Amino acid sequence: QVQLVESGGGSVQAGGSLRLSCAASGLTFSRYRMGWFRQAPGKERDFVATIDRSGGSTFYADSAGGRFTISRDNVKNTVYLQMNTLKPEDTAVYYCAAGVGLGGGTKTWDYYYWGQGTQVTVSS
């Protein structure tokens, strides 16, 4: 069974930092592009960041604004999202996803497997 399990979410003050982790199992991790998405109440699920299979290429949403860094460890089968200088508008459930195919990794349909999500709340 393929499973993606996010952790590291929580509540922080504006300007603070969090590091999210996503542990993958049941798949050959290095074969998959990985991504992070987020969804606020009443909003669509939006792209945050993606990383290719080797970790050599990353791409970010404009909203990341240089504050976020995606990385992966293909030995530990884990992808990370380091979030710095957090803002209240970053408040959302953050989802880890694994995908294959020709897509660029910025759309939900680029991904096949999804985690359950972890809540990030940033207070002002």
C-alpha cells in the first residue's frame, strides 16, 4: 500500500518557521516527482513547490516568495518543505503528493498519490 504521511505542522506566530516532512512508503521513492500543495478553507488546492526525482530541479509558486525550500532525501524516502518568514496567508492544510508523467508538477493532476495533510496555522 502506498502511503504518504505528512508531519511537522502546527501553530506559529507570523515571521516564524516550520519544516514539514512527508515520509513515503510502498513505492520506489526515487521514481517519483514530489510536490507540496496547500488548501485553505473555501479555497482550491494550490501548488506550493515541486522537486524532480533526483532533487536536482525545484520550482515554486510565486506565493512562496523565496521563503520556502523543498528538498528530498532518497535514502530516507522523505520530502521536506522548509517554510520561513511565515505569514497569516500561509495558513492552510499542506499536502504532500507523488506523481509521474509529462506534467511540470504544478497541477494537481500531475500527481497520483496524496497524503492526508498537515495543518499549518500562522497567527498575526
